[in-house]
Amino acid sequence: MKTQNLGTSPLISTRLSFGNMRCVGTWNIAEANADRRAAGVAAHVAALEAGYTLFDTADIYCHGVCEEVLGQFLREVPGARDRILIATKCGIRFPGDSAPDAPHRFDFSRQHILWSCDQSLRRMGIDTIDLYQLHRPDYLMNPPEIADAFETLHRAGKVRYFGVSNFSPSQLTMLQSMLPFPLIVNQVEIHLGRLACFEDGTLDQCIEKNVTPLAWSPLGGGWLGSGASRGPNLNDPLHGQKR
């Protein structure tokens, strides 16, 4: 499988990555039983055997279960950790996360970023995350506060490199101006039904700044591959309130 560097970093990834958002087949933590988790581990093993080296997850995928499954895979397959890059995300807070009265919202505060990273490390059973991404833009983000959190995580050896996900060109430029090191990826939705990044400057910026675009949902969440009904627009800032 072809490989490439991620942004300006020395991290070398296969051109195809394994995203584990659906690895247990549900977002309902009550349904994530042992059989579903075992199937998720098997999917990770198959990806490793197929040559994938970038494994991407997020703290919100099935309320952390997908990170736990990735951790189970690492425990069950000797040497797997040394063969792959682990990417995860933070910044979307479920009700009750970090505090009993915490609401459901985007949260790029220093406290939440540091807390989320520690939770992800614990769930996956690892010491260091190779690529840590801000999941979706927090409209109330404080860039100096984010920079402080990133520097703290990097100095502690908990994160090697940082990136963003679903950021507009102006948002990435603004955040990058406050950071002492480069953002190496912008993970955005790219498929035949979602071509905005070709027209809004997102991919132009990636080329100009040597930021690697990571394409999520390249088959439209199954819509383009299986004829499944098209899901909601996850890039709508209010999609979580429309259920």
C-alpha cells in the first residue's frame, strides 16, 4: 500500500486509514456487548493484516467504547502498537462528561482537552497518542488556551503531533497562528456527495501549507457503496439538536 508523510511531520502513514467509528455497529453503549466488541477487534486485526498503518478513532465514538476496542486489539495482538499510528479526537462533550452537570456541547477549554486526553489514553491502554485532533470547531474557542493545552500534552509526552477536523480555512489559519508547532492534518468529509472542500479553499490551503487532508466517510457512510439511505448532514452545527 502506498504511504505518505502526514503534513510536515516524520509520521509515515498508508494512504488508506482505518476509521473505527462503526466498529461495534452501534452508538448505543448499552448495545456494545462482548460479541460486538469481539467483532470490532476482528475488524482491527483485518485492517492490520491488510497493511493499514493509521488507525483513527475519537472519544465520542460509542461513548468511548471504540477507543476501548482499539485498546483491546492492541492487547490481543503482540507488537501491534509498534506497527501503527494511533489518531483520536476530542472537543465534543456528552452530557455529564467531566462533571455531573456538564452540558452537551463543543468544548475546547484547556481543562476539557487535558481531561479528554487522559481518558483516551486510559481507554486505549497506551502512553502516547501519535495524532490528536480537535473534532469539530468550538465557536467559542480561545486559541491561546488551546495552545497551552497542546504544549502541556506535548511536553508530558502524551501527544506527538496535533491536527484538526472539520475546520474551515480561516479557522485553521487563526488557530495555527497561535501555536508553536504545525497542525499536520485537517480531517474533512470528502466524497462524491460532499465536494465543498474543493471549492471553499480547504484543499487549496492543505496544498499551500502542507497540511494533509484526511478524508472521512469517503463512501458517504455507506450511501455511495451500498445504496443505503443518506444520513444527516453531520457538518450542520445544529444536527445534534434535530434528533
